[in-house]
Amino acid sequence: MEEMSYCSFTGGEEYTNHFQPGIYVCSDCGHELFSSCSKFQHSSPWPAFSQTIHPDSVSKHPEAWGPVKVCCGNSSLKFIPKENEKQQTLNL
């Protein structure tokens, strides 16, 4: 498993201990980035994910200490609960 953390996203700390079912999207463009199914507990102050929804969801930057830092422009994340996924992604 390739560990990833989205520490390049503004305000990511908000989702560190957030494990509700749904998806995480780019708050600017609405691109689907991560599923809550790939989220795991990590010691960093940012949420961590084991994979992206799409292979090209984010740019990946290796870190010297292990996990891969990921980003989607200079954006922040938006969480869409599972029950609102279809409606929310259409409205972005």
C-alpha cells in the first residue's frame, strides 16, 4: 500500500478524524479525489488515504520520510456524504 496524505490541501486538518462514508472532492473544481473507503488513521495532522478515486486525481510528490504528499492545485477539500454524492457532484 502506498501511503498518501493530502497535506498540501488548505484546511485538511478538519478531516483528520473524520470517517463518515462519502467522497472528498476538490473545493474549486469538484474533481473527485478520495473515497472514505481508502482513508486510514495516520500520525500526521492531515487525513491520509491509501489511493485516489482516479489515477490522475492528484499530483503526487514523494516525501523523504515515507508518505506521498498529494495536491490538486492550491485548493482545499470538500466532503460529500454518501447519501448526497450524486446530487452534490452534479451541483459543483
